[in-house]
Amino acid sequence: MENKFASIFFIFSLSLFLSGCGGDEEEDSVFTGETGPIETNFDASDAADDILAMMVYARTILNNGSHSGAVVMGDIGGSASVTGTVSFQDNINCGTGCIRDENATTITVTANNFTVQTVSNGSSSITGTVLYQDNTWSQQNGLSFSSGGSVTLDINSNAQFRSTFTTSANTTFGTVDTISFLSSSGSSQFQTSGSLQATNGSFTW
């Protein structure tokens, strides 16, 4: 009788163990790596920052001056055609003890799978047209420092956007979506406010 009871208890324990393992596998499967569309305001803000990084990369390749269809290559792949004016001036004399740096850049970037390493373990790419404008400035007047202006992004037609990163376990996550509208502003590093239209609707931040 004791052996029979022990056998039943072993089978019952084994079934619990196996069912527990199955549950863990289902939970872990969420982390096997996935890409998806923009779903939250935070996702939209991240996408704008990634697009900003790509536009800044394209801008920094070009010298000051007017450009018409200048071709720039992504550091990972793809290309973009740039039309507009790039202008950055530094150490402008603005009076006694006053030095000023200023941007006056307006470029239209038409990208074709333009792919740039935007973080140490990932990259972003875009196919579409983006208007990038930078009128930021900074000024040192004696001990007084001031700055102003903004960097803006505009998209008004469908752009294919992709941003992915790979973990240390060689698992890839990211965002893949079609952006039909973007209007945002901020600094040369972050787009602190804006609105974006993608597959799942409109987002603001």
C-alpha cells in the first residue's frame, strides 16, 4: 500500500513539475525577440529621437553651404539625398566679451533604407522624406550663458521606419512601422514634444 501511495505521489509531483515547466516556457517565449509597431506615446517619442539621430548624422556629413541632391551614405547601409542649406557658425563676435554660436540649417532628406547606428547595440533605418530644421544658438557674454532655438522634424507622407537593438543574449527587439505624419521639436539630441501618426493611430508627447 505504501509503495502504491508513493507511486501515485511521484506521478502527481511529476505532473505538477512538468506543468510548471510548460508555464515558464510560455512566459519566457515573450522574450525570444520581437519587433512591432508604435503603440504608445513613449514609443512615438523614441521613434522621433531615432529619426533625429539619423538626420543629425546626415547633416554632419555635409559641409556648410547649399546642397541639391547631395548623396550621403548611412554608416551601416542605405543612402539619402539631401537638398537645402547647412549652416553652422561658431565664435561669432557679438560684442565685448561676447561669443555666439548659431545654426541656420534647413534640409530635406529623402532616404532609401538609410541606416545608422543610433545606439551601441542597435540601429535605425528610414525610407521616406524628412524635413529637418535647426535654428539653435548659444551665447557666452562674460559670465552669462544663454541659448535658444530648436531642432524640428516634419514628415508628411508615408515613411517606413525601423529601429532594432540586440541584447547580450543575441536577442533582437525593436519597432517597425509606417509613419504617415510627424511634427516634433526639441534639441539636437531629443525631440521633447511632438505628434506622430502611425499604423495604430495618433500619438503625442
